[in-house]
Amino acid sequence: MANGADTIRQHYAMSGILDRVNAFLLARGIDPKHPSYQDFFPFDQLHGRGTEATREHIENAGITSSMHVMDLGCGVGGCSRVIAATCGCRVTGIDLTPEFIEVARELTRRCGMTDRIEFRQADALDLPFDDGSFDHVWCHNVTMNIQNKRKIVSEVARVLKHGGRFSCSELAKGPGGDLSFPLPWATHLSGSFLVTPAAMRQALEEGGLRILKEIDLSEAGIAFLKEMRARSERGDPPLYANHVIMGDDFSERVRNFGKCAMEKSVVEHFILAEKP
């Protein structure tokens, strides 16, 4: 996994993220030292449909205040903060990219949420937690960077308590043609590990998890992309600014993703599974 992990870290690593965040907030009249967690929404939800998708995931996952939740592949902590604020639960975020963990910790400190959330730099294929540590493992647009699906499922199952659940909103391989790179999660095919929804279901079941629910999110994602394109054509300001975290070439990557989504070479779905 070392080479694969290095490829992923290099893809997401970027220096000066906090400087970019500070400049973005100042340009909008927000004090970077005293923000609310909502002030980060334009850039800290590193997936399509932003907080709408995050809140939808929370509702489908059934997270409650008594749970200890792992945010697997937490990025800069956007989902972790929304989960903790919305559900009132404790959250532990892990990510492979050290720069993301540094930023996640600082943003969470600035908005006064460190009592509910902690972050650790870690590999999802070798989680640094004891068996049965978590009530719920959350994963949003992460598995496309993980080649060994069986291993990630076995690690998730290991750290879940019996009766605990795994919720995964992921991009998957569709029936369309080849992918157009660069994409938000990979510059080249060497960093992209999409599998079909059927293959992901099989990995979950073989890893000892029981599937409770599956939802096709593809049409919602396409509708969002069309709305963003219409806003641009009208000259309206964009709703999201993921380039702050992901780099100035992010617009090109989103255009390529839109092409892939329209051609159905990429689909999106949500799965909720349980450890018996």
C-alpha cells in the first residue's frame, strides 16, 4: 500500500492552505480568528452538493447524540464539524494527508469545537484503534482513492461495535466509457480505484457487514452539476469554493467530472451497512 498511499498524499498535499482560508474569509468580511463552523461551508465539504449532501447523509445514516463516530477520510474536517454540531455526538476524524489534518485541527479550534472532535493522521487500511471502538463509521467520497476494498471493509468491521453501522456515500464505476482526467480525486488513472456498486456491495458482505439500505444518488448529482453550470452562464457567483482547499486547477477537474457523470462513466450511491 505504500506506493498507493504516497500517490494519494501527493495528490491532495498542498502548502499554504490556511493562508488561502484566511484570505477567503477576510474577502467575505469574516474574522479568520473567530469564525463559526458554518463560515467554512463554501470550502470545507470536499464533495459535490456540499452541506446538502452532508446533511442528507446524516439523515440516512441515523446518527444520534450517544454515538462515537469515525469520519474516515475526513479531509479538513468539514463533515466532522457538521456531524458533531447537528447530532451532538463525539467524532474522531482520520485522513491520510498530514496537511488536511493540520488544517482540520486548526479550523475546529477556531470555531470552538475541540471538545467534541479530534483528528488523527492515519491510513484507512491500518486504523490505529482497538476492536469495537466506534458506534458508527462515516465515509463520504473517499473509497475511490482506496484500491483494496476488502481490506478497508475488514478494518471498518473490526473497529465497529456489534450492531454498529457503516455509512458510505461514494462515487462508483458506471456503464459509460473511459474517465477524463484530471478529476477531483485523481490526476491519473493510477490514483483512481472506482468499482461498480455491485462490487462494493459484494466487498461489504464478504467483509462481514449486512447491507441495510442503498440509494442511487446519480441524478441528484447531475442536477447539481447542471445548476452550477446555469449559475455560471448567468454570471452568478459560485456557491462553493473548493479550490481554496483543492487548488486552482479544481475547476478543470470539476468540468471533467461533470463530463464523466453525464456520460455515466461515474455514478454515485449511498450504502448503509451493519455489523451483526
